[in-house]
Amino acid sequence: MHAKSGRTVRDLRRENRTAVLRRLYFDGPMSRLMLGPATGLSSGSISNVVAELVTEGLVEEAGSVDSAGGRPRTLLRIAPGSGCMIGVDIGETRVRIELFDLALTELARTERPLAPSGPRTARYEVAVVVDHLRDGIAEVLSTARVSAERLLGVGIGVPGIVERTPEDGAVVHGQTIGWDAVPLERLLRETVELPPEVPYRIENGAKTLGQAEMWFGAGRGARSAVVVLFGSGVGACVVTDPLGPGRALEWGHLTVRVRGRRCRCGAQGCLEAYAGAEALLERWREAGGEPPAGADEETALTAMLTAAYPAAAGPPGTAPAGTVAGGAAVAPSHGGGPAGPAPDAAAVAVLDETAEYLGAGLADLINLFQPERILVGGWAGLQLGSRFLASVAAYARAYALRHPGGRTEIALGTLGPEAVTVGAGLLPLVDFFAQGGRRPERAPSIPAPAWQTALRDRVST
């Protein structure tokens, strides 16, 4: 049966379920009466959809609220235990795997370190990463005593460009880590022992960060935003629909200096060659700085910040590092005070230059997309903190066009260094809601993994 618009009754029912689930998720608990104007559905449609969702266990009662002159109204919410999802962050120093319920309460987690030194391609050896995912997924499910049948899906944030093919599902092109068309989804389906209907959602890490910050972090309430991931490298996600998926940008490979420094992607003059944590530490070393020998990037960046901002000057988040005067950026002051240790001049100079490069890069984003907000996340961005960001923002407004530059708020993300994992966990939930809260019977395009086929063959014989 088809509606006049060409959509089937089944399509309309799915859309109604989607509308109710999303509204309860973002604004619940809500009563049936409140759901009507919030979703645009009739009272009859609300009653039917809610009855279905309660019967299926997706929605539950959550107390009541007094009404004017009538009986108390029952409040409804998404049932947190009606499903769960796994979020994975394939990061610079570790693979982080977390299991969440539908309320994003962490049920279990594990972290698998990547090699702290040596070539990046060796650190990100595909077989090693896949093994980490196989063991980590099994561990979090076992720790939380959760059946794999309850999984809505596995979301994974990766460093690179993701495309999808009918044969292999999600394929990752991670030029900076030596991944050339890695069929990650197929490898996981062949390796991880999950039911074949459990979907994998693999996206660029900046996109998963953007999803998390827009839904639950500093992006809430914004109509448009650019969310920047500042880690070993830099990336970004542009969001034009607060509830929809963002679009990942390879912002770190924007050319900021013709015939400049060699980037780890192989090109010259990329923003990432000046502004990523890896490049920042390399430039400090070249300028005479001494990062701790054998330390990973997070530890080395902490040492650099301590050298640039000694204890007497306060930690990076205690004071602004730059202001705008007459449209021009004013370089921050780094006085260590008469009683405190002197700042490391090399570290200060590299950080100041990095702030200008990042500011110029943000100005490009402002001029191109004119976002309401720019949010900076990622472990390095959060470690550098509000003091460094103030200087970056000053340079950004100096380089951007005045009108969009004056209207764009620049701030830190609020979900912390685990935001990529949270956003990855949300990816299956987005699809689940889009399907009206119904699980797929089988993942659409990838054949069952070899271990499943072999198991079926043994059982049938």
C-alpha cells in the first residue's frame, strides 16, 4: 500500500517511530501529550507508536508529572538497557574500545597500546590493529556480561578517508599511516566473532568527534559548526544539520606554505606539517628542545608545555594567551616571573608559530563555511587548553573576513579525550533510529565471515 507521496505505509510508520525515538532521546523524558507538538504527529499516531515501542521494550515509563486539573501524565524515555553499542577509537597511541548502553553509560572498556616508537606504518600494522579489535570487543562484552545479540552495532573512528564498496564494505585510505585501501570491514567480519547481522559503522575520527560534540557536547544548540580534531595530526568535520551526520575534511592537508615542510603524507607545506602534535614536537627538537627520550607523543607534549609555561606562569588553561587589537593578533606574553623558572624560549617560539598556523587554518574554515561555532577537540587540542586556544582564535579572527569571523565562536570541546569513542558508539545508534528502532536481519552487503560459514557447515553435517 502506498501513500499519496509515493511512500508506503511501512515507510510512514518507520518515520513516525524515528521521530518519537529521536525526540525522546534528545529531550526526554516526555509525556505523550508533549510528544505531539514536538514531533508534529497526531495524538492517534503518538498513541500507536508509543504502544509499539513500549511493547518492544525500547521505551519505558519514567515517572509522572502533574497536569492542570487532570490526572498526572506519564513520562516516557528510551529504555537504556534495551540495547548497547560499541565505540572504537583507533588513535595515535592506543586503540580504545568502549561498550555503552543506550543512555551512553559506559558498561566496559579496554585500551590496547600501539607501539610508542618506530615507523608509523609499523605502529599501525593492519593485522595488529585487527587483532586488538577482535580481542577488545570480546573483552568488553565478557566484562559487562552482555550478549552480542543485544548489540546495535560497532562504530569505529579511523585516521583516514573511508569509502564503501559492495565487495568489502568500508575501505580505509589512511595515507599518513600506510593504509592503502584497507578493507577493514571485511577483515573484521572475518576475524571478530559477532553475529552476521551486527553492523559495522566505520568513519573518519574527526567525523565521530563531531557527532559526539554536536549531540552531547559544546555543539549542542548550534545550527552549524566545524569540529576540529587536533592530535598527532589535524582533521575536521563540518556539520550543517545538528542531528545529521557531518562531513569529514582532510583539513590537515590544506597547503599553508608553498614548498614548505615535508608532511607525513608526502606533500610539502601542509597545515599538519606545522600544526599536528607530531610536527610540533619535531620542530621543538629542531629548535634545540629536548623531548623526553622514548616517550610517546602525549607525554612529550606535556613536557613541551611544562617547558614553555613553567609552574610560576600557571598551566596553559589559566589565562588567555592572546587578544585581538584593531583586527591584528597580539602575541601572548610568557613571562616566567622573577621567582619561577624561565620559559624554554624554543618551546615558546614553536608554540607561538603553531598558534598562527592554526589560526590561519581556522580562518580558511570560517571563510569557506561561515560556521556558527568552531570546536577544538582531540587529545592534543585539549592538552594545549584554553590559554593556547585564545591565541589561535586571535590569529583566526585576524586572518578571516571580518563579518563571518566576528560571528564565529571558537571554543574547546567539552567531552574530553574520549569524545571520538563516544561519537563512534553513536554511529550505530543513528542508523538504528533511522530504521525506526528496528535491527537489520543481516548486514546488507558483506557476505558472512569464514568462521560463520564453517560453523554452519559443521552443524549441517
